[in-house]
Amino acid sequence: MTHSLNIDDLKEEYLNCDVCGDEYDEEQHEPRVLPCLHTFCTRCMDGMVRDWTIICPTCRIKHDVPGDSIRNFPKEHTRRSLRDFIRLKRKTHNIPCRDCPDSGQAVYFCKDCQTFMCAECTHAHLRNFLSRNHQIANFEQLRKYGLETFQREMTCAEPGHEGQPLAYYCSAKVCSKPLCKMCTVLDHDETKGHVIKKISEVYDDERQNVNELTKKLEDKIAFAKSVMKETEDEHSTLNNKEETMQKEIDIEMDAGAKMLEIRRRELKDNLTGRIKEKKAVLQKQRDYLRYYVSLMSSAREFSSHSLVHSMPAEFVQLTKTITNRLIELKDQHLDACPLENSYVTFDRNSMGPEFKNFVLGMGQIRSTAIFPPKTSVETLEAPLGQESEVIRVFLYDAKGRPQRDSFDAITVEIKDGKGNVIPSKVVDAKTVDGCYKIVCKPTTHGSHRARIRVLNRPVNEEGFQFVVRAPGEIDKRFGDILCVGFLFDAETAHHERAISLDGRNMRSDIETLRRVAGLRIRRDRGIARDKRRLFPWELESAKKQKQREMNMDEEAKTSIIQKSVKMDSRFTKNKGAEIDEIERERLGGRGRANTDPEEQLDEGDTSQKSISRPSLLPEKSIWSKKLKKYSGVISTKFLRGPGKFYWEVQVFYRIHVSLLRNALLFEIGISRLDAVHSSFYVGSQMFAWSFSAERCNDHKQVCHKFRHKRMLLHHNPITSDTAGSTHHATYGFLLDTTKREWTIVDVSLRKLLFNFQNIDCTEPLWPVFGTYNPYSVHVELSLKTGRDIMAIPDILRPGSGGTKASNKVAKVAPATSRKKKLPFDVTKSSH
């Protein structure tokens, strides 16, 4: 193994001790290596020990003295070879003979003994029986050789093993040192746990490891230099900004003449102070980076030198020290960018015609110590069509302190799912230090992506994703109460119930029934359209309907049918899904069907074909997914504990025909999914709980009724059952899955209506909504969920006494009513 070496590549520091300046030798000035990879002579290190610790003069790192002796630090044998090589190249006439007692001048060199000798000692050396065959070279010949000629093979220092080459290595934890052949036989028996390897194999492995670490350290050095350059750039930019902003301040302040002189000085002093602070931070970081780069460069040069110039045994002996230091430097924390920046700006506040009134507060030197790697981002669900906060950005400095007045350090670009840019702005949240809001007004549903930059540095290369939903679909929390965002799931709505396009309103009346299902009913009953007798309240609307039919052209008809076909094709993809799949889709808030009668029905169709399955729709269509028995609709999300869930429903009804028997008007309940499909109302089911309004035979009025498993738990009157009676109320519903209670309140009257106990919450519960008797009653239900909820009624808050009141209410129902099975006067066409 040979290496060529240029003498100019060597540094004096490798030959002389940095402390005393003396040349390294094998006596008092033996070179020894500290864990930080800095080398000093033994004598100097002895003088630096304090309390069995030593502080490196170069890097000021403190090290414990191993075994309470400086001589336990490893020797640096490579410098011995370098010393002889340099002596030959630079001091040919001053090299002393090592064997001569008279200190003669050396003229020869023994390659086997690695010794300089004079002519007489050389003659005696060749006459000795043990050294007569050694290779002797004069200085002229040595000049043609490289450093490898002076490299000495290490031999065993154990007594009796003198002269034995260190050709093996014991890798056992208690040993970890080079050995000679005699050591492997006498002291390192493999049967006793010792692991013997050839020194060349260990050398190759360790050399490769050190080489890889050196390469990684070089990458870290390059990274540190790049950060140092950015730090220097920021530092220099601050100088330019200081000069530029002072001119801006002068321009603005000169307009105020003498009245602004005091403020001018204040602003300049403020600016100088900020710049000084920033410079101090950058200077400190730059000095540290220089110091750190010097440490890494020194370690790299040392390890590279060892890789190139050390003999295997020499190298292996230093491997642990080199490896530990390289790993320490490689793993040393290094800030990813400057701890400060050149961001300083001059805000022209309160300047103009009225500046005299604001002289003392006019202008401001604003700067920030933002450390971009510490920036955190929080995304929110955004309501469709409303300007709202969609993202929160938190800015901190390098020490984690919030940074105020830095909104213009943030830039953002928001795109919708189609790549269209959505206008946005950044404002200070003001409620929390260092918090900034990104506000926009999304116009499309679905996923949006925001790319945020702080001080022109990307916070995340991939950007941040947020979802835009209808306002009622976004959850909102009040303490421990969650207002779940859900809508009427138009996919499941009974085909005789009209759901609005936004999924928040359901209507049931004779007009809806005529538009949606009138054609089918007339066909089944065999009643001619022109001869059907109209109700008195229908006459006016019938005239308007007939006029609309006459004015409707063929193009409009075709457009409506096409909308229905397009809508139907979306829903057929999920046909026949399992219950778990349905639950998962609803929880994710998928799209809703457009079942508004105004959009789906061709009112000008005179062919009187059945609307139950339009001829242009596929055979398997949306109609197969709608509720068959239950006269209403299911919510888009289910409720699953643990937790408290709240929503509201605004109810309006008008009675057109006086009600008979136990006519049902509306029902609002919670139910398992399979129970919804079992009956036209859920109050009769085992795993369902029902709140409804219906005519009561006991009170001869319309009453609130509360049922479970067909059993009437409580009822109380609300309006008359005669034609013309109306009712308008907002009901609040709180489901507590922990206490297994479902509480119903009248929000308008701030009154507790009832509290269901022992609710079975082991499986998901779905809010359900039903309307009935469209020939006799006009009913409208409007949802308020999620962000639409402005506050939780006080009566539902802890300590309001609501639970006690509910228990009293539950006792009001007469025993005869609880046991009574009630027939319902509901026409076949209404469920």
C-alpha cells in the first residue's frame, strides 16, 4: 500500500505542538489525541490537567482524563513518520544519528529499523548478525521515495512479544485492540469469548465506516457554509436596509418640519436598536458557524489524513476516537437558516393631512425575528360561499417566542380542486400572540390547497389541504358539546318529500305531493286530470300552475330531464352498498342528490306518464335508494359516542283540514339504520326514540308526544286540531352518549320538553325526520347544525336544573296513555 504525498500539503501543525511549539518526538513531546481530535504533546497536556479534566486549547471542549493519566489518551503515530519525512526533505544536513553516542550527523537510513544513522553506525549495523540483511539507503535515494518508506509497522508491546507485528485484532468488548500472533494464542483464546479477526479485515471495515462518516461530515460542512452565507447576506442586507429606511424616514419626516424632529430621532434610535440586535444575533451565529466549521474541517482533515497515511494498526488504534468525534460533529445540532433576518420595515402610519394630531405616535419601526422552521400551520373546514378563516399560521423566533406584527411576512396562494386561484388575505388574529389568519371566500365544494411562504421560504413544499363544505356540514364545538354538521340526505328521502338544494329544508304538503307524485296517483286511481275535484285552497295555485305549463317550451323540458338523468347516474354508483359502507360515506359527508321538485319535474308534461321512474332514467336508479316505508329522510351523518351532540330543527306547520283520530304531523327521532326501514315512523321500533306532533284523543288537540317501542312516555298540548291552526317553534336536541340521555327543549320558550333515559348507544344512531298527512297539513322542517348553531340553550348547560325538571316532566304522562297502542290516520299516499 503506497501513497504519494506532496510536501507542500503538510502543515506545520502536524509536526509541532500548538501549545509549546516544539517538534513532536518519542520522549517528552509524544503526540496524543484528545476526543475532539486535536493533538498536543504529552508535556503540555500534563500541565493543562485540572481536577482530572482537561480543556482543549483549540476548541475549549472539556474532557475527562481517562484512568487519571494523560498517557491513557491514544498516541498519534502518524506524526512520527511525517516528522522523519519532513526532516529528510527540509533538514537534510541537520538530522542526528539515533544510534551514535556522539550525536553524529546521519547520512543513511535503515528501512527495516526506521532509523537515521551516521556512516560509522551504518557500518556497524551491517556487520551485526541480526541486521546485516537490512535495507540501507542514503539520502539521495530517500528523496526519490514517498512517505511510505518512513511508515513503521507497529509491533506488540507485551513482554516477550517484542518485534511481533500486530496482525490480528480482538473485537470483544473487553479488549478491542490489535494483537500479535502470540497474543491470540496465549491471552485471547476464542473459546473464552474473544473474537479474533485479521487486522486487515478490521482495517477495511473501519476505514470504510470512517470514510462514510467523513463524507457525511463534508455534506454537513457544505450545509453549514450555505447557512453561513445566508447569514452573511442577511447581515449585509441589514446595512442596506438601514440606509434605505433612514432615507424613507427622512422623506416622511421632513414633511412635518420641526414638529417631527423629536419623533424622527425616536424612530432612528428604534431602528438602530433593532438593527443592532439583529446584527448581534447574526454575528453570534456567524461566529459560531465559523467555529463549528473549523471544528468539522479539522476533524475531516484529521480523519482524511489518517485514512491516507496511517498503517492499519495505527489507524485501528485511533478508530474509536475518530469515529466518536466524527459522529459527535455530524450529529451536532445546526440551525437550518439564520436565527435573525434582514426583515425590517418602516410603516407610514397616521401620515397625511391630520398628521399633526398623531405626531408622537406617527411611524413605527417594525421588525421580526421569525425563524421559518418553527412555523406551525392549522387548517380549518371552510363554509361554502362565506368569507371565513380557513388557515391559522403561528410564527415564532428561534427560541419559540411568538412574533407579533409580522402579517406581511406571510404570503399565500390558494387553489381549488380545478387549479383556480382563490383570492385570499392574511390578517393578525389579535387574540393570540404570533397567530395570523388566512381568510378567503371559497366558491366550490371539495378539497383546496394552500401554499404558504414565510419570509419567502416555503413552510411546506406540498402545501396545506383544507376542505370546503356547506356551512351546516361543518362541526362546531361549545365546550364539551359538539354541534355535528349534517344535512338532510336527499338520497334517502321518501319520493313524496321535497328536499331543498342546500339539504337544510324539507317540505310536505299537497302542492309537493301533486308535483312529485301526482301523476302516478291519478294513474293508479284512474282519475282524469281535468275532472279531478280540487280542494278550495288549491284553486288559485292550480290556475298559476296551468299558466306555467302553457308557457313552458320544449327546450326547458329537455333540460330538466337531463338534470334528472345526470343526478341519477351519480347515485347509482353506490347502489346495494352494505350498511357499514353507507355509514362510512355519510360520515365523510358525500354529495347530495338534487331532489327539489322544481328541478326534477317537467311541469309541462301533458303525456301524464308516471314520475315514479322517468322513461329517460336507467332501470336501476336513484328511486331504488329512497326510503320505501319511512315517510321522511335520514341525516347525512350518524352519531357515535362518547360525547355530547347537539342540533336544532325549526318546525312550521299549518292545518288545512281539521284533523281526525290520531293524525301524525311530523316526527324527529334517533334510530339505528335498520329500524328506519321497518316502518313509516320510528316511534314503534326497539332501537329508536321518537319526538312527534300528532292529534291527541285525550286532549282533543295537537300534542307533543314522546315514544319508544310504541309506548307513549309523555305528551302535552301545543295547538288546536282545527283548520287554520299554525305552529312555529325551534327545537333543540342534545344526545349524551355517556349518560345515555336524549334531551329535547323548546329553544324559543327556553323550556325543557322531555328527557329520554337509557338510550342504547352501542351502535351508531341516525337522526331521522318525518312528515305526514300532506292532504291535511303543510309541514316544513329546517335544520340548524354545525356552524349554523350560534349558542347552546342555557337550560342544557350544567347546573341549570334541566335533568331534574325532565324527570318531573316524565311523570306527567297518564298510565293509560303509556300502554295504549295508537292507530294513525295516515293515507296510503303519505307514507
